[in-house]
Amino acid sequence: MSKSELPVIGQDDQTECCAPMVREPLGEEVAADLARMFKALSDPVRLRLLSLIASYEGGEACVCDLTGPFDVSQPTISHHLKVLREAGLVGSERRGTWVYYWVVPAALARLSSLLQAPSESVPVGAAT
Amino acid sequence: MSKSELPVIGQDDQTECCAPMVREPLGEEVAADLARMFKALSDPVRLRLLSLIASYEGGEACVCDLTGPFDVSQPTISHHLKVLREAGLVGSERRGTWVYYWVVPAALARLSSLLQAPSESVPVGAAT
């Protein structure tokens, strides 16, 4: 079977946004884009940073609050925040002395939808 | 504030399974475990392999069907499949000549739930 016979997500339209990857094979470009986002999540400190930012009241956190909980240096935290920002997972803004970070809900929602398991994405038609 | 004052997911119970990471800060051990799973997803070929396996009729694919769509060698595909299997994202079984692969729905569901965005994880209480 040639590649062109397979229905591929995200070649000609925007359906790749939120379709579960278990339903149709991912296209190359979409996979490369998503792999970059997952790479940003592939570090424990970055995962904890993202979780910590999102858990703050109001959904945003001052960088001044993000170093304390970790046994790594401020420059390392800054590097991890940069990776998360470049992956589109967090946004940031400087206000006076400090930079504030928040999660980007659409980015998390995209990955969450993509990973929906078969049992979640397939309608239950046949009751047993 | 000391670390112990923060409510941390997955320290003493199994609630880390499916709780969105945007609700409470992730604990160190859970974050390390999840980071390994996301690392397995951080490669475009592995993402496409996982998607391809899940998209096969019946939800499983013979390794003999998984090389064709990729411009990489059979040993490279085997390596990527091993990474996916060790991360708990796919299962496999040899039947006769070939090894068959399937996705592990619980693993995808765990990551999907974890990434639920703030707007998805907060009940909509106030209609406008």
C-alpha cells in the first residue's frame, strides 16, 4: 500500500488540532510539531514547573515564586521556562521587576485531545 | 513556605493517576515517571508509529506493517518500538514469525487526563 492511500491527519486542513492520534495516522509535519511540545514535557523539573504555574491562584505565577520548590539554580529554572515558552505551553509578561508566567490552555487541550485513548474516542455502540 | 505545606499529587495515594496537573503541583516521583513517558513521545517517528499502531483495524499492528511508511531502517523502527514499550505506551506479543503491537489505552488516558486544560478541569458553575 502506498503512503498516499492512508488517510493522514493535518495534510490539507486544520483537523489535526484536536483529533485523537489513535484514530488516524499522524502526518509528518504535525508529528514533528507535536514532538517538540512533548520534548518540552520530557523533563521532570519542567513538568513540575508547568504544574506549579497552573496551580497558582489566578493561574499565573511570578518567576520569583518558582525557584524555591526546586533544587536547581535560578538560571536553570530560567532555561526550563524558556523551553516551555518556546514550545507554546506557557506565556509570559514582564511587569516591573518580575516576569509572570501562565499556562496556555489551548496548547494543553491540544495535547490532551490528541492522547485520548481508543475507548474515549470511539463511540460505544454495542452494549454487551 | 516549606515544601511540605504544598499539597502534592501522588505522594501517599494513587490520585496521581488521572488528576490534571494544572490543579495541584506534581510531586517529584510522579513527575519523573511522567517525564519518561513524555520523552517516549518526543520523537516524530515514535509519535507516528504509536498513531499508526492505534489506527490499525482491531487496534494492533504486525511489525511487518510498520516499516513501510517510514524512511528509516527496520532496526531503527525496532528501537523506537522498544522505547514505546518500555514507557508503557504499547504492548507487544510474538505470534509465529511476527511481533504484534497495540497501544495501552490506560497509559494514553493517564497522560490525556493529566494535560486537561484549566478550562476543562474546572466545573462550569456560573453561566453568563
